[in-house]
Amino acid sequence: MRQGQNQKRSRGRGRKPQNPLSRSMESNGPDVKIRGTASHIFEKYQALARDAQTSGDRIASESYYQYAEHYHRLIVAAQAQQEQTR
């Protein structure tokens, strides 16, 4: 084996696990595309749901609330995972 190839090998040092709360995500909602962290996307869908509700569109409001609930569950799961690693 050549000397340069040894540098590419992993020396058995594991990487630290990333913080899942700060990981960037992408959401393809019903009529909007949102990028950011899970908490950012959650807040955005909550705002969209409130706006749809005030404009009288109950269907869109419920849809946005369902998307927000999904990201809320991701946040709770990531927080639980983070507590276990401490």
C-alpha cells in the first residue's frame, strides 16, 4: 500500500453525533417550500395556519396545523434523544 493512502483511512475515531435540533431541513408543504431548522419550520407553519384561519380558510389552516404537528414531534424526539446522550 502506498504511503498516501494511509491518510485517507479512518483511525477508528468516531465522529461526534450532530445536534438534531440544529440540523437544517427542507419542507415541501401544500403550496409553500420552507427551509430551516425543525423549530423554524414549526413556527412558520403555525403562522401560516393562523393566517389561513383568520382569512376563513379552515381546510388550509388544518393542513398547516398538521404540518406543524409533524415538526413538533420531530423536535420532541430530538430533545429526548439529546437528553439520553447527556
